[in-house]
Amino acid sequence: MSNTSHQPVNPTEHCENVCANPSISPSKAPLSGVSGKRRANDRLNVPSSIVCDSGFVPGDKVFVVDEDPTGAVPKPCLVLLKEQPPKSLADYVVAKDRRIRVTPATLKKCGLQGENFEIDGGAEKIIVRPA
């Protein structure tokens, strides 16, 4: 999930700013190298730019699994999917500000510990890995 045509994004950057930029299209390959940190209440805040580029919009239900359905990313990882899988660990709703906030309990279920994570997204899927 690597594409050097995307610039790194600030976790506080809003999707409107990213999607309004004509040089960045949601249909392009996924973002890579964006890092996330646990924020308020120890939740992992998935940046709005990744949420937007992955095809999620406010109100969408997002399903959590602990492995990449394609097998491209080794465990431990947390994968957020737009399509409901046969078995999911949790589900979230994309917030109005186009962010997804993952709870510590869900991170633990996926085997993710620590404070820093790599977040990649694209094609209706977001993958979170330890940094």
C-alpha cells in the first residue's frame, strides 16, 4: 500500500481540504506512511484524509477485523472495512468530522499495543499496524 504521489497528512487535516485539492483524488492508490497516535481517552484517531480517500463518508458503518482479507499485511493489524465481513470484532460509525476513533479494547483485540501506528488506506479499506 505505497504511493509516493500522496503527500503526508497532518492528523488534524480535514477531508474537505484534502478532497478539494485537484491533485489528490479518492480514486488514486492508497495513502502510505501516515502515522497515528492515541489521542483523548486513549482512542486511536484515524485521520479524516485517510477516511475520505478510502471511500468512507460520515454515517457509514465500518467493520473491524484483525487480519487483512487479501493476506497482504501480516498480523498484528487492525483492518477497517466498508463491506461487512462474515465475522467482525467490532463496528464503528464514521463521525461527522470524517474520523474514526478506535477504542483501546478494539486495539487490544487486534493485538496492537503502544502509542504509535502506521495507517494506510484505500479501496474501502483502512489498515492500522504498529509503527
